[in-house]
Amino acid sequence: MYQEILTKCILFSDLSKEELSYALQFFSATEKFYEKGDFLNKVTAPLKSFGLVLSGTIQVYMDDIDGNQMIMANVGEGDTFGESLCFLQREAPVYICSLTDSAILWMNTDRIKNPDAHFTYRDIVLANRFTAMLANRTLAMNDRIQILSKLSIRDKLITFFSQYSNRYGSQEFEIPFDRNDMATYLGVNRSALSRELAHMREEGIIDFHKNQFQIKNIFANQ
């Protein structure tokens, strides 16, 4: 049922049906369903498994030193979360919440961390795929750092929109945030964000309707 979703993930892309079945066994995959608003982990407890979203949307966030919420990621179908925390088995100071009804494929890295004498070539290939997934996660965090390093709301938005445009390969795209979550993700005030979006639309830089955005002239008035 979820094979098309699974093949979006670097762990399982281009695998045959038999290879996919083996990979799911290798990562001890189990499916679990959650309702909207459910929390998927216990804060500070080590994360024993990492997840792949089969349906729905998951949000990962944490509190800063002042108790303010910081959104780390919105995770949609075919994307994963918690890989590093699972592998390192360190305390997980994050909240993982189901924003919608969702189905999650939970997996662990026990076979990678504790290889035995029967560790085969295809086990090595799967371990390398997991490493590549961690590397991609690092690149994704670099995108976030680029946004947070900008001083003005407009510069944050331009960087944010440019990243989504590149991801979609189009000047038109959809973002996975409402305005409150978008402000939290960018680290800005909600009202100030709305004003800046309105200014950018008036100046012909962007157009939008709810979560649908279009870049019209990102260099206007720069």
C-alpha cells in the first residue's frame, strides 16, 4: 500500500520488491497509527527508533532557554525524522507531534551499530544508505541556519522562498506551515511577518493565497 511513499526515501529508493522486504526487516520496521495532536515520544527520553511518514504530517519542535517554541521541521509523506537521535541514543529534548492523523513506519539502527559475523554486502549497502540520509539531514539543517542568520524579515523570507522554489523546481510552491508556524520557523513576530508578506505582495515580489506562494520578482526593490 505504501510502496510508492517508501521509494521516496533514500533508504528504499530503486529497490526491488524482494530487496525492499529485506530492507524493512533489516531496520526492524513496524507501522503505527496516530491521531491528530498525539505526541510520538517522551521528551528527554532517548529515541529508540526513527520514523518515516507514510501519511499525514509530523512536526518536530523544542523549547529554547526562555521557554519559547522553536519548530525544527515539518515532516511530510516519504520524509524521515529522528535518525541522529536514534543512532546516538542520547536524550531527545524535542517534541514530536502528529499535526494530522498519520501513519508512521518506525525503524531502528541496531543492525548497523551491532554488526555480526553474518553482516552481508547488502547490509553494508543499507548501512551506507542510512549514512547518506544523515548527510542529507545535515544539508537540510544548513538551509535552516541560512534563514536564521539573516537579520531582516524580508531577507529571511527571500531565503526561505528561494529554498522552496529550488526544492520544487518552480517559482510556484506550497509551504507546510500556517502563519503562526511560519513565524516560529523563521524566528520572527507573527504580526511583523504578515505585514512584510503584504508589503512584498504590494511591491510585486511575491503573490500568495494561504499556503500557496509564487515568486514573481525576488530581486525587486533589493
